[in-house]
Amino acid sequence: MKSTLNIVDAPMHDEDSDYHFSQGSYFPPQFKIVAIFLLIAGLVLCVELNFIGLILLVLSTIALIAKKQLTISFSLSKQKNGMTFFGRQFGQWEPLPSFESVSIFSAKKSQDMAVDSQFATVTFTEIEVNLVYNKNRRLTVFTTKDFNKALNIAQLFADKLAIRIYDATQREGKWLD
């Protein structure tokens, strides 16, 4: 038997109130290197009028352009972790967990770089805004180098979700009022 949903009972999705956070490339750098070779092979095969070349071009383009995207819908109380490609987002909606607090956290990050036989590691500090749930689980909703931007985003989430902000950017963390 087919169930019907009364349109009055269905939640209204207000896309203007959605929060979007793009986290960079969806695929790791190693995958992108392979995608560049696939792109070249695809171009060569397309010149030879081989249909497989077109498939390789599409797959390599997706691997090179796709970005991670987090969307939080406050109107639906759901989140979507997915991939964006040419403005279209792919992923499944999941219910928002019950968030306990917003955390502003100063994270030291590093990136290895190599040129010829020279290797170097670059370290930098980035401030993350995380939504904390289940005592120690985190959902990163924003990253920046500017503390004031992080504080503004944290305040937005604290207001929308009626939770407190914990500032962990200093050695001694503190609750903000």
C-alpha cells in the first residue's frame, strides 16, 4: 500500500537559510596526479576518435574539479556531506546530531612539499570552528586564519542551535558568553 504525506505535515525547506562550507578538493593530491595522466590519455584517444577517450576526459575532469561541500539545512535539521561539481551537489541528507557546543580550535597543520630532490615541510596554524556532539565527536563547519571570522561563524551557529561557544585557541580554554 502506498503511503501519502500531507503537504501541510511536510517540513518546508528554506534554501536561503542553508549554510554551505566548501572544504577544498574532494580527491587527494595523488588521485589528481593520476587524473592528469588520464586527461592526457583521454585527449590522445579523442584525437584518434576513440570513445574511451571521452570517458577518460569526463572522469579526469570530475577528479580535478570536484570539491568537498558541507551543507547544513536549519529548516530541515539535516546535513549533507558531499561533493560539488559544476555547482551541482551530490550526497545524501542525514539528520543533524544533537550538538552540545561550538568549539573554536587552533590547529597546527603541515604540508609536505618536494621539488626535485629537495623536501620541505611547511607548518601553519588554522582556526577551525567545530560543532561538538556525542562528547568528543566534531563536525568542522569553517576554517580560517582570522579569529574574528571564526568567532562570527561560531556565534551564528550558537544562535541558530541555542548552544554555547568554547574558545580553545589559547592554552587555557574558556566558555564565551
